[in-house]
Amino acid sequence: MSANAVSLVQEVEYLAAERARQAARGPEFVIFHLRIHDGSNKNEDGACVPSEEEIVSVMLRNGAKVCPLPLSPSCMVVFDVLASFRLARSAAQIASDAGDRISTHNPHFQVRSVKLFIRRIREQMQSAFDEVGLKLDTRNVLRSEQVDGRGVAYRLVAIRRWVHISKKRTSSERSFKTRAVRRTLVRS
């Protein structure tokens, strides 16, 4: 075999291995938290503090391609809860954890609401997968697992990354969020 043919075979083998590795670990999601403070808080280390942060965006990243998941604020909270745990969580556990993370808009998360949010998250994931060219089934990424015959638990099988944006409170918070998310994605 010529050197070019060997090189081509190695490249094909590498791409096949990379595709298998991607399927095993799942897609990459980047979750943006915005922490707005008044400047008097001494905890400036960027740590995630429930009720002091707002989830502003969830992005799917596939190589150089980035696609936002257009989720409602409640769906973003549920997604953030799922991303925080490697083990499966029941709808009741998700509802409890989601309720603890909400500060300004405090809907009472119910089990049936969580199930609806899971369905909506899967729908938006599928749209994002299609947009970036990922051939993945959302049910393999956001899995429903039987738990001892008592019910269903949900687990996110993906690479998760959080980006924390900290800023002092101003009058133009909405435009700041958009600029900060774009700026962070460009740098990554």
C-alpha cells in the first residue's frame, strides 16, 4: 500500500473512533449563569449560589458549531438540575431541586410539570441536534430510566460545562446578558 493510502486509512479509522467516542460521552452543553450583585457581597469567587444566580442560556456545542436551546426559564432550571447530577433523578427530586434554585420567578414545580418540561427540553434538543448536524436520539441523551419498578427517573448523558458571569446590578441587564454570552462563546 502506498503512503497516501495508509494515511487515508488512518484518517478514516481516527474519524470512526472519534465518532464512537462522541456517541459514548454524549454532546456538550454549556450552561450560562448570571450572578447579579450590588457590590456589597463578599462572595466574589464565582461560586454557584442558589437563588443568587439566574440561568440565562443553554447552548449545544459540537466542535465549532454552537446552537442555543430556546428554553423557557423553567425548562432552563430543570435542565440545570439534570446537568448537576450524574445519577438519575425522579420527577419529584427534580421538582424539589428546581424549586430551591428559583429566586425571582418562583413557580411551584410539580411532578407533572417536570414531565412536561422534560418533553419540551427533548423537542428543543432535537431541533438543535438537527441544526448542528448531530445524529443523536434525544432519548439517549436525556434518558428515562425505570427505578425499582416504582417509577421513572431522568438522567442527562452529556458533557456539561458551566460559565459563570458576574456583574454589578445596572439598568441595562438584558443587553448585558446577550453580550456576555456571545463574548464567552467566541473565546471558548
